Amino acid sequence: MAKSKNVRQIITLESTAGTGYRYSTKKNKRNHPNRVEFKKYDPVARKHVIFKETK
């Protein structure tokens, strides 16, 4: 059975608030080859902050 090339890659998003909270999600590495940033909720800081992709 042949292997298929997986386009989606599992990434980790870490909070920029310094709380150490992380989300894990998937991204399409063809459409977004650079590191991504999302504004998401940080339950430790109890507010929305920017989460940056880490490796």
C-alpha cells in the first residue's frame, strides 16, 4: 500500500502572555508555509491574547 503525503501538520500555539498555556491544532503547510499567529483565549490570563506557533 502506497503512503499518501500528508499536507496537514500538527502545530503548537503558545501564549505570548507568558503563562505557558498552549493549544495544539493542525495547519495546511502548502497554504501557510510561514509561522502563524492567532488571537485566542488564554484561561490562565483570563483574556484573549496572541498565540504564536512554536516547533
